Amino acid sequence: MKVYTRVCTTVKDKEKVRVRFRLVVGKREEYCHKSEIFVNIKYWDADKECYKIEGECPYTELESMQLANKIIERKKLLQEIYLSIENKELLTSEKFDKQVNSMLENGISKMNNPELFVDMFYLFLEQKNFSLSRKKNFEVVIRSFERFEKYWSCRLHKEIRFKMVSITLEVLEEFIRFLMIENTLMDKYPQIYDKKIRNRIHTKGEDTINYYMIQLRTCWNWCMYHDTTLPNPFKNLKIAQPKYGEPVVLSKSELDKLFFFAVEDNVLSLVKDTFLLSTYLGCRIGDYKKLTKSNIVTVQNEFGESTKNIEYFQNKKRKFKKLISIPLNQVAQSIINKYYFHSEYLTPQIQGDYNMKLKELFELADLNHMIRRINPKTGEEELVPFTNFVSSKLSRKTFISILVNSFDNMDKITSLTGHERDTPHLKHYIKISNDSKKECVDIFNPTKGFLTFQQNRSIG
């Protein structure tokens, strides 16, 4: 079953002509529909079914795209109507055209009012059982797309809302360009950016933009799964994988320094214990906040020896939840014992901004050396204080880094971190010690006579 379009090219002295549709089923069945869509025959490209944007063409690329999408919508509508008709043996071309016009007039066709992309995105979030943090990440992306629609509305002086069938490769590329320059548009379009939004808009690096497009593609794949007739505009869109730099973490000696650091303030003391315990357990902060005394279990080995473990299911993985069991070392057990009768949780819940208090703690503990890095937005080398990287995520990153650089058995490590055995995410935590590097470069030293050569040079 195919739908063809046709415009009457024999009509003279008429700029705009009607678009006619022909639905062909098999070799014998053919049904026509005379639409209310008109095109300017002078600039019409019959093969691509859109305007030729070249020379003196008065139409913009967006207008051509909207017209092309309108024709695509009508084709899908005709197919939908044909499939819904029960007694097809009595169907004639005239009856089919009346049926189409009737559905258009009554507005009961789903394809006549196709879902807006933004609405489908929010439906996608409702249907998927994402964790709260991941859902918020998706919402950041779709709010950016909503601002993109408002931006085009301001430019064209009319409301622009992209429908599902309107999302093309060109639209996605325009959205990428918008993300790249959005921080420069706030003064020009104050109606889009209020004070609250302005504080959140910053220059976006390549990795951030690629991440946004990956999020959009995830939603689109879900939409295509539920509607196989949808085209895939992401097919020819090049999205680079995020570039993972070397993670900023605490070394084992720095972690020990924090452990032995004496804190007089009760709040910062709790912050310190919370950070240390979450590091020794290696769990995400979202999982840690839910751990209670009921998560403490006794595990016996084959020799009857018992240990205390923390057992929990990772909150991030909703589909295939993996049970994580972390044996408690002496330090972790001592922190839990300290608060055992004061809270149902492993440590009392911290009121206020935990990340800000962590930064304050690291400043007091003199753990604020300078980090040399490449700025992900500008690509320039810079020195940044360590506290810029201090957050609740630092505990898990430190846990993984120390394990990966202390043990070779990846099965043991992934059983503690919850990663898959062949995951690439653990590789960028591997650090080569300076001693190992020195061993490598020392191979270039002459094997014989070097010491005598040095002594002779010093004497000369």
C-alpha cells in the first residue's frame, strides 16, 4: 500500500494549485483524495515533495519543511483511514474521499492532530520507571527543547510547536546550533529567559550537547517502538560518545588524612562520617540515604565464620536490579556503632546543602590542592581548586578508584560496585603509579658504562 501525490501542472496563470493524493493498494485498487493543501507550482519540487529553496524562492527552509511534514501527515492519515474501513469490497474512490473529508471536518483523526514532540517526551517520562535523578536529567533536556520552540516562535512571529512528524535531521541540527549559542540569546529574547532561567544557562561544551542528543534519541527510540511508521531522524545524525577525562578522586593517603582529621563542629563531624561511610561502602548517595539498620545482615562462610554486611538493591538500575553486598570493615563498623542508637539510618540525615558542607570540611582539612585539567567548554588548560570537584559523588568515585588501582580481579571489583564485568567505565579510573612510569623510562638508560661516563663528566 502506497500513497502518491500529484499537482496539476497544466493549469496556467495560477501560482497555487491543489495537491491530490492517490492511495494504491495492490495492482487493482486505487483511491483518490482531493486535499485542501495548495502549493506554489513555480517553486515546487515534485520528487522531494517540498519547495526548492534556491534562487528567488520566497519560502524559508522552515516553511518548506512544514509543508513537507503536512503532506507526510496526510499520507499517513489516508493509510490509517483505509485500514480502519471494514467493508473494503464496497469501497469506491468517491466514498473514500468523502470518508477522509468527514474525518478531517470532525477532527477525530489522530493523525490530523499528531502528538507534539514535547508532549510525547513527557509521556515517555511517565511511562518509563526512571530514578528521580535520571528523570530530572531528561527534564533538563526537554525544557531546553521547549525554549528552542519559543526561540523559533519569536523569530518567525508565530507559535511554533514541533509535531512528531516534524522532527527531521535539519530540526535536530538546528537544535544543536541553538544549544551552542543559547547563552548569547538571553538579552535578545528576554521574554524567554526570566531571572530564574538566566542563572541556569551557561556555555555548553561538546560533551554536554552530545549528552542532550543522546537523551532525545532515547525518547525517540521509545516512540518508534510504539509507532513503527515513525521515521528515524537520528539515523544520519552524528553523536559523539562523551569523552571521559581522568576522574578527580581522593588517594588512599588523602582519605586516611580526612579520617584522622579532628572536627570540633558537630554538623561537620556528621558530614565527615557520612562521607567516609559512603566511601567505604561505595554506594551512590541516593542509595546511601535509604540505608537503614535493616540493611545490616550477618553472612556466614563455609567455615561458619560470620561477617556483618550491608545489602541493598541499586536504585539506579530499575529493570535488572542487582543485589549488592558489601562487607563492613572495622572503620565502617565503628561509624555505624557511633550513631546506632541515634537514628534508624546508618548515619542521621543531614539538613541543608550537603555538598556545600563537604567543601567546607575539605577546606578545613587542607584537602584543596590545585588540579590541572582541560576546560571541557573552552578546551584550554587551567588550574582548578580540588574543592570545585567535591560533591556527594566523590565518595563512590574514590571507592572505585582505590579498588581498581589496588586489585586486578575485576570480578571482585564489579561485585562491589555493581558494574557489568565488561563495562568500559572502570578503565578511566586506572592510574599508573609514578614508580611504574619511572621503571618504563629507565629502560632507556645505557646498560653499561653509564656511571663511569657520569663520573668522568663531573671530573672534567
